[in-house]
Amino acid sequence: MCGIVGAVAEREVRDILLEGLKRLEYRGYDSAGLALITTDATTSDTRINTVKTVGKVNKLVTATTKAKASGRIGIAHTRWATHGKPSVANAHPHRSGDDIALVHNGIIENYESLRTLLKKQGYRFDTDTDTEAIAHLIHHYREGNKHSLLSAVKKAIKLLEGAYGLCVIDNNEPDKLVVARSGSPLVIGVGIGENFVASDPLALGQVTDRFIYLEEGDIAQVERESVNIWHKGKKVKREITTVAHQNNDSDKGRYEHFMLKEIYEQPKVIKDTLDGRISKTSVLEQAFGIEAPGLFDKVTSVQIVACGTSSHAGLVAKYWIESIAKVPCQVDIASDYRYRDIIVLPGTLFITISQSGETADTLAALRYAKKLGYVATLAICNVATSSLVRESDINMLTMAGQEIGVASTKAFTTQLTILLVLAIVLGRRTGLKPAAETKLVKELHKLPSIIEKALGLKKQIKTISKQFSDKHHSLFLGRGIQYPVAKEGALKLKEISYIHAEAYPAGELKHGPLALVDNKMPVVAVAPNNDLLGKLKANLSEVSARGGKLYVFADESINFASEKRLKVINVPSCSEVLAPIVFTVPLQLLSYYVAITKGTDVDHPRNLAKSVTVE
Ligand code: G6P
């Protein structure tokens, strides 16, 4: 997804901007660009120098060096196309005349009417983007040099409908960055005698650890020595937060891809997620904040909202919350939830699940939900400083560390881990006995080592992955709580190997998808040792009878035997409650190795972005 970096300093800022863009690369992008205000050494005249390229940030680095672009103030952007194809023209920064340049995250919904309006004023449009209209609008409100950049931006944003994070420079005021936030995150990085702007603090880890998080509707003027912020026309003060660990984990170490590294980090990050949250025998619910226990006391039902992989974590959690806590739980996709009429039962806890905490649909769902009378809002999130966490009443953070691979792995299993803890916390209030809690907590303690064992399946999975490389379609089957696990397995495979993968509850096979099964169709099934095993086996026989090739990930204690056209992969034995987390791991490895065999760009799959901050 798009990324913004801006800097104003005494020193040269070109490399700061480029490094910032590199740090945002993992979010997914298709083109990049920067604009610097360059001062002529002899005449002291200034002019805006723009460099833009299609493709990776390295190309921009080369082009910037070639263009000898330099400056002490500048803005930069990585773009993920929404309006108009990835091209140099459509890449940001966008210009209006010689003086205005701006970068934008988000989507302007009324850009067509703005274009019509501006064309009537004599503006020419050179790109297909919504952003170019903002540049011209600001230029228009400058009325030559009659009004300052700040007041022109203030006027311009009044006309914008949609979402934006903006950073603007003007050659007539070559010492200022003007920024505005509405629906798209922006932070100001505070330095000494220099200041910065970014859509994610991660981009500025090399220059500062002090940040001001702009709030919705904020406009700011950022200069070398000062930061001034306005909200609804009034000047406001915003707190400076120190954010530790601005390291983007950008080292793959001994791994070929971030995704593999992140798969292997799971035992550790699951342990980190449990640390301080459980004792030997019980959950330490105070770890979730002082208000949390009081709010949990009021909960009689749960509504979960999320997108993508995070929504699969929600679907698994529904089973835990209903079986352990006996509390009804509903799960919605954020993009649907925000547009439907919702009936909120009294005592309902609203939960969002998100790795990034910046997903536009999930954030919009939270904002919508806050008006509906839920008992409280809880964010389960991997980024402590994210908008989602800041806007929710309480949070339970996952400790996955930064996830760079676009296909989510460790974020998912840590989300599941914390959701299981949540089910126990709610269960305490609805009759879960201390002995039952202790049993569950002891299971949680075993989790990191079972995951470690599951990673040992790598070699076997690598071998079978070769059999998928020429396939175009596949089916994933699971029953009950394993159905969302099958969905996640199928999502991973399609995301990174581009093989069509469809997940079905195994019991539904005979109601349609069985028609697809022939000897060319690989069918993957997850078979933990639970009460549904007999029924699952019957479903698998239906596949075998149609000549389908089965790959069954089975709990080793079942002693499921391989046969012709049925390959069993024995998964380390685990309790039923842990099975969704444990069985996820071999499916991650399967998709990874299939993608490797196919030679796709595992960490940056085509058309996808890590963090989707537009609707
Ligand atoms: C994007 C990512 C997915 C992720 C989804 C939700 O589509 O590619 O991996 O599951 O967004 O992201 P979130 O940060 O809210 O979990």
C-alpha cells in the first residue's frame, strides 16, 4: 500500500527519504518517486526537482543519483495503483505548475467533479490519478502568492471527499512541509533542528524515535525548528511519544525469504505473546489493562470484525468463544459489516483483529461500531501505536514483531494464541472452572514446542510441494474449527503461488465441489484427532472414489496410513484446542514451497499489499 516520507533539515535529505521508502517497501507498491527543493549554488534560486520510476525503490535510488537530485527539504512516496495504471506519470509526487508538489495516500472519491471544476479554471491534467486534482486545487487557492501554502491546503481539503494523508511542498515557501490527515495515517517524526513526516513511524527509524501521531482532521505545518498543528480551525498541542524498536527487521538472516523467516519465528513470537499474560496455571487478565476486567464482566456476546487472514483468526475464535466461554459470537468481514444494518444485542463486545491496525475497512468498521452501543471495543493487533489500538477502548497486543512477508503467517498464529486467551478470560465469567482453566493454560504453555516440532515437517512438505507446481486448482477441506484453518491454508496458496485454491467444510463436499474432483485435482485435508474424525474420513473416501489425489495432514496419533493417491503427512500430536494453531503451520510451509517451485515473488506477491489503507 502507498507510503509517504517527508523531511526538512539543515542537512541533505535525499538519502533519508530513500531509506524511508525502502523501509516501507514491504507494504507493497508498484512505483515510487520523490521531490526535492534544490537550491542553485550560484544564484541561490530554488526549484522543485522531481524523480519518479516504476518498480522497486532501488530503481528510484539509481534514477535520483543520475539526476543529481538533492535538497534539504523533500517528499517521497511509494504507490500502489488505485486510479490509473502503474506508470511514471501516475507515480507521486504530483505537481501543479512549477511550484507545488504533493504526495497522497488514500482515495479521493469526488475527484472527477473536482477535475471538471479545475479544467474550467484552465488546469490541464497529465495523469489518471485522483491526486493530481488535489495539487491543482491547492495551486488554485494559492491565487498566485496571495495566500500561504498552509491556508491554501486548509481551503483545498474542505472540498475533498474520501480519505487522505497529504504532504505538500511549495517552491515559494521552500522551508515548510504542510501535512493533513483524514482517513489515512500520518506521523511527524521529531528531530533536533530537523523534522520528518511519514505514513508509518517505521519509515523514520533511522532518524528519530520521537513521534507525534496526527489525529483525524489534523493539519500541520512542519519546519526545521517547529511543528504547528491545527484541528477544526484551532491550534492544538499533540503529545510526543517515544517509540522504541524502530528496527524494521529488514534482515532475512539465513532465510531466503521473509515469509520463511516469519514461519520459523512462530515458536518464539507465540511465547512472547503469552509472556506476562499467563501464569503456570491461569490467565493474568490485568495484563490487558486496568479497565479490561471491568469491561469483560459486562460481556454476554461478541462481535468480531476483520479482513483477510485476520478474519480467519476470528472464525477460529468463534468456536473457542462459544465452546469455552459459552458466549455467542458473530464474525463479519469488515468491508461488509460497515455497510449493513447491525442489530447490537445488549452486552456485546466489539472486537477488531488486525496485524497492521491500519486496514481501512477494519478501522471504518470500528468507527461505525462506536456509534452503535457496544459494551466496549477491543483491538487485537500487532502494532501498539496503530490507529486501531489508539481508537479502541482496550487492546490485546500480539507480539509477533514486524511482519514483512505480504502473506501473513506469524501474525495469524499469534492472533489465534491471544484469542484463545481471551476465550478463557470470558469463560471465567460464565462458569469455566479453575481446573478447566489450568488445563487450558497448560496446553498453551506446550504450544511453542509443538509448533517447533511441526516445523520439522519442512523436508517432507518440500517434496510433496513439487506435485502442486503444474496444478491450476486445488481444494482444501476441514470440519468444524478446522474449516477456517483450511480457508487460511487455501488463502496462503493462492496468495503466493497463484494456484486457485478453494476451501470447503468437508461435509459440504457432496453438495457441489465433489463435481470438480478428478485425477488432476489435489485435495488437501486437515485431520486432527477429534470427534469429527470418523466423519472426515468418510468425506475423504468420497474424494478417493472419484480419483482425487489427497494430501491429508493428520494428527500422528491417528495412525492414518498412506495409500495410493492418499498421502498422509503426520502432524505432531496435540490437544483439540491447540489443533487450529498447530495445523496452520504445515499449510504455511506447503504454500511456501509450492510458490518456490513455481518461482513466484514470495514476499511480494503480484497485485497484493501488506497493509491495505484504502477501501
Ligand atoms: C492485506 C494483507 C493480508 C491481511 C489483510 C488484513 O490484504 O495482504 O495479509 O490479512 O490485509 O490486514 P490486517 O493488517 O488488518 O490484519
